[in-house]
Amino acid sequence: MSADPRTSSPFKQPKAVWAVAFACVISFMGIGLVDPILPALSSKLRATPSQVSLLFTSYLVVTAVAMLVTGFVSSRIGAKRTLVAGLVLIVLFSAAAGASGGIDGIVGFRAGWGLGNALFIATSLAVIVGSASGGFAGAIILYETALGIGIAVGPLLGGELGGISWRGPFFGVSVLMAIALIATIVLVEPTPTPVRRASVLDPLRALRHRGLLTMGLTALLYNWGFFTVLGYAPFPMDLGTHELGYVFTGWGLFVAFFSVFGAPWLQARLGIARALYLNLTLFALDILVIAVFTDSRATLIAAVVVAGAFIGVNNTITTQAVMTVAPVERPVASAAYGFVRFIGGGLAPYAAGKLAERTGVHTPFYVGAAAVALGIAVLATGHSLLADAERAQIAEARAAEAASVPAG
């Protein structure tokens, strides 16, 4: 028996939730926005693919480490001020990256961007989960919808702006995040400072819990495959900036659709464990196809776009599972989980570039497929914990449904 997130609409929400969700859309644009310009950056700034991939590595590794301090900061200044601080940093550092004159400067400013991203992303998920109506599952679906839309629109915008100049996507993010900043300041009500002040060590202590650590390590390995595809696949495609934008927009649309519709449907029919095992297996096979047929542009493009479906399903189901399996406060669970998974996402693109330079373009994708397969094995060690998460989600969904029924 599995939780059915369709019991109430995730799209009937207070204005504060919509304001944060809108900011999430813009924030997530920053992930795919640079994809179409990676080859252009490599050519115009005379940088190797592995050097260019550091745009992902500096961004995601700093995001991962900074996740450890998000609870410490938000418990002292409140969630709204933490959101605002993160958005301000993204606005400033994305503009600085656009004004930079070399790859080293861009990589450095992307690291500052990652700090702002950590403050915003970890806090935004906690705010949406805490403020959303319709239950926890609906809140996660709304959050993943924002992620999917941002990832889908980001490459399209990046391709169009990148066709004008490689600086365009960076300045574009800065402008859009400034709009999101204003929306957050105006629409999100001030939040009280929590009674308990979190410690920087809380997320690390939370990883002592087997369920959270198991899900985190699974996500690290899964993200290795995910960001190998996202960060390195643009190079062997050998497409122009606009064409790359269209390819990754198609990929992002698959992420969005399967986050919102595919994941709840699959979970309702198979349950959390079987849905994740099936999805991760298909994703590993998809990356294996990319590895075998890297030299076939048509196959490579099709496999990258299809990968969006598996990423969308995994993001939604895993995020729900990790937030219910962890026996700690949800902001702490989010920070601990984010710390572990973004490490994998950050290291993968750089490793992919180095592997390709030394052993050929096929190798990074073989390694990515193997990492996802290993993630399945790690996940299987926590099979009983997934069953516990499923029971918790069923109980929470029923409680939310009962609360929405008028008395009398």
C-alpha cells in the first residue's frame, strides 16, 4: 500500500508559498542556464572542458558545504531574512561572473553564487513544507514543479542569451533573481526566529541516523550520474549555443512533467521502494546507452532528453522519502541530505572532463552509469526504512485530508 499524493491539489497555496516557489523557479534556472554556453566558454576563453566544468564543481561543492550552516543562520535571523540574504548573494555573484574576464574569475564567482544558493534552497524547501496547504506530499510536488520549470526554462533562456554573448546568461540570472528578491521581500511575511538555535554540527550529527545516511549516499551516487550527463554531455554533442538550449529545454520539460505527474503515478502503483529501484535501473541503462553511443549525435540527444524523465521521478520520490525517513527536524534533514548529495553533483562534471581528456569521451558515462547502479545497491541496504517512510507518508496524507474536511 502506498501514499497517494493526489488526494488534494498541490497548487492551492498561500501567496507566501507562491512567492518562494517563483523564486525557486528562477534559482533553478541557474543550474541549466550555463549548459548551452559551456562549449562557447571553452572556445572563447581557451579553457579545457574540465576547466569549464569547474563552473558546476565550484557552485555545487560550495553549495554542499554551505548547507551545513543554513540551519545555523536561519535559526538566528529567521527564514525570510535567510532567503533574502541568499538571493542577494546570487544577484551579486551572478552579475560579477558575467563581468569577469576569464575562466578562473567565473569559477570563483560561481562559488559565491553557490553560497547564496545554499542559503536559499535549503530554507525555501523548509518554508514551502512549513507553509503549504494540502499536506507534505503536495508541498514537495510543488517544490519539484518549481525545480522542473526552472530547469526547463533555464537552458532555453541560456541558449537565447548565450547566442548574443556568453556573458548574457550570467547577467540574465542576476536580473531575474533581483525580481525574485523583490517578490520575496514584498509577499513573504516575516518569520519568527526559532526558539531553538541550530548548531553547525546538527546536519553532521543527523547523518548518524542510518536512514538519512543511506538516502544521502544513494543521492550522491545518483547525482554523479545526473551531473555527468548535465555537465559533460554538451561537449560531445557538438551543437551550437541555440541548439544546445533546445536540447536541454526538452530535457528540462521531461524533468518537470515526470516530477509532477510521473512520480506520484509510479509511487501510487509500485510503492516507494519498487518505484525507486525501477527508476534508478532505467536511469543507469540510459546513461549506459549514452556511453556506448556517444559518437551518435541523434542517439546522444535522445538519451539525454529521456534522462529528464528518470531525474524527475527520482527527485520527487527521493525528496519525500528522505524528509519522512529522517528522525530529525526537516530543515536539519534537508541540510544534511543536501550536503551529501551535492558533493556528488559537484565532483562529477570535473571528473568527467578529466576522464574524457585521458581515456576518451565514452569513459565518463560508463562511470556515471556504474555510480547509479552502485546507488541501487546502497539503497537496497535501507529497504525496510523505505517501508517506514511509506507508512509515514500514508499517515500524513490521511491527516491532511481529514483536516481539509469541514467540521459538521
